[in-house]
Amino acid sequence: MTKLIGSEARKSNPTLKPFEPLIGEWRTTGTHPLVPGKTFHGRASFSWIEGGAFLILRSEVDEPEIPSGTAILGSDDAEGTFSMLYFDERGVSRKYGVNISGDVMTWTRDTRNSGSV
């Protein structure tokens, strides 16, 4: 049997350690700046992929205004930043900056598009 290409890099990324408390399935609430005054409810799951090199987020919201999506999170240790590449059921893809504080993750793209779980 042959070894997987790049298998040496399939290991835990220590820079992503702050995301550890989010691993699992969660009930979520959130807001969206384009739908003022409304709180959205849903579910999200976080799990490691590639041996912990990256994190995958899957989300769905009960209200139809917010689409179900999938995102991959990673880090830039030279910059000290986190990024999220997002794709949803509409076929929309975005890149977001990510911040983590305790068990709260916040992401932003610009002043018109932001969210948190």
C-alpha cells in the first residue's frame, strides 16, 4: 500500500488550539446586519480535518433567510490571523477573517457581512 501524498502534514496545528472548545455540535443563535431586529436559530458542528491541520464548520439555520453552509478554517502563523473559506447552498463563496475568544467565534468580511456562533 502506498503512503498518502502529504501525509506528514496531517497533524494537529497548534495555532488552532483556541478553537478546541468549539469541537462538537451546538445550538446557535445569531444576528445578521442585513436583517435588523431578527435573531436566527440553528445548529453548527465543528470538527478537525486532516489530522487537526484545519477545522471544518457545518451550519444550518431554521429561518429561510440564512442558508446552510460549510466552511474550512485555518491559520496564518506568520500573520497571527485566522481565516475562513465559506460556501453555502446558494453557491456563494466568501473569505472571512476570524477571531476566537473562549468559546465564541466571530467572523467578519466587511461592515455589511458578519456573524458569530
